[in-house]
Amino acid sequence: MSMILHPGASPSCAFCKGGGLEIKPVDELARAVPCRCLVVCPRCRGSGFAADPAGGRVQNRARCACSVITTRAGRFDAGRIPARYAHCTLSSFDLTSEAQVRVLGAVHGWYKARANLGDPEAIRRQRGVVLWGDVGRGKTHLLIALLRELALGEGATVRFVEFSHLIADLKSGFDRGDGGGDIVDPLVKVDVLAIDELGKGRATEWELTIVDELVSRRYNALRTVLATTNYEPTASTGVEAPNLAAPERRPALVDRVGDRVYSRLREMCDFVPVGGEDHRAATPARPRKPRTPRA
Ligand SMILES: [Zn+2]
Ligand SMILES: [Zn+2]
């Protein structure tokens, strides 16, 4: 579960490091596109199949690495990651505080543990992660970085969805008179679903019922859920909506997504706090560490 080298890429390429892909914003989405260093694959001459290294006969030809990479690029694209997050990787995460070092360690640890499981059934049973904390701490960056590793490193099918966009889509589906199935079904099927900004926006009881159906179906199918939220995974505070006049009285996650969705997520996921300084603040509190490029 690590980057495969493309036989037609240059291992010393600064853009793909031999993986043969670059992630670029294309229209609204981040896309995995062939790297500028690529030449016609010398191993399979572009057929996608190469002689078995064990010396197999022509009819026993195995899939070439270049063809596996093309499939994974398609899986990354199908994740529908917004263009503005095309730069997000684990190694490009800003480490401006101890808290950020800790959360990066936790996220790395989750991905490594998954890689070490090996067995696809065990991978399916791995608990997901909910990153929670105040805005501007890099939660979405980490979520996207994980999806990137999962699609390109593991070859998992992935999908990114923003909670308030999902709610808006359900709302317009309901107005058209459909039950939300067209929207929910593809989100049930992917190996890993990432829900950003869980609890953001006003959801009606009907919309939360559909979200509950989505989460429950994934739970029953043993499929991984990753999420971020600005709300704390504590007991209900009885506060329904954020209130600028009384910012200290904040809703808990359960107040925003309801009991059923919240308790299902607690069963399926580990909750990881994301602290540290606001990445969106105008000046960082201390100089940023130079980063070594990802190997
Ligand atoms: Zn390259
Ligand atoms: Zn090839």
C-alpha cells in the first residue's frame, strides 16, 4: 500500500517522484493527470500487460504497473475532491504547533495501521476517523490527504462530500419528488466515504433521516467513514445553532446531526481532536519549519 513506480516515469522527477502522476486543479476538481516526464511505457509498450516477471508464457501476462496507476488515477478523480485542495498531502500539512504534530502523527498512524493489516477483510473492518476541532486547524487538508493516499496508494474507491452540499442535494432531490436514493446509493458503495464539515448548515428531520440511512448502510456493509466537524463530540448542550451573541454556548455534534447519526458514528469511528493555531490567521505565530519533500 504505497506508491507504485511507473516504468515510463523518471524516478528522479521532481513532480511525480517516479509515480507518473501529478495532481492538478482541472475545472472544479482536483485531478490525477499523467506527469510531464512520462514516455510510452517501456515495459508493456502501452498495452497495459507485461510478461510475468516469473517467466510466464505470453498468455500468462500480468497487468503492467502503468495500467494499475491509470486505474488508481481514475479512482482519485472519481473522489470528486474540490480543485482548491489539489495541493493537500500529508507532507504539505503545516506543523505550526505541538497539537498539529500530534494530529498528523495520529492520522499517519491510522494510515500505517491500515497498510499493515494487509487482508482486505481486516481493512474493511478498520474503524474510521472523525477529526474535530475549531475552524482553520487543517482538518479538511488532512481528510483530503488521506483520500489521496487511499486512492493512489491503496487503490481504494473514495468519495469526498461536504455535509451542507449533501443536505442541499437531498433537499433539491426531495423537491423533485425522489427519495434521495440516487444521491445516497453511490455514497454507500465506495470503499471510503469522507464527509467534510459534519453538522454544518441547517438540516431538517427528513434530511437527517436520509443521512442516518447513508451512515447505517455503510455501517452494515462494513465500509469506512472519515469525517471532519467543528462541533465537539460531547453530550448534548441543548444549544441548537451557533450563536454569535453567545459564542461560549455552542451546540455539540449530537445537537447538529441527531442521536442516531451521532451514536452510529461513535460505533464506527475514533474521534481525534485537532488543536493548534488557526491556519487562516494572517501571520503565523512562529516561523514555519522547512519541509522535506515526500519520498
Ligand atoms: Zn514525473
Ligand atoms: Zn506498462
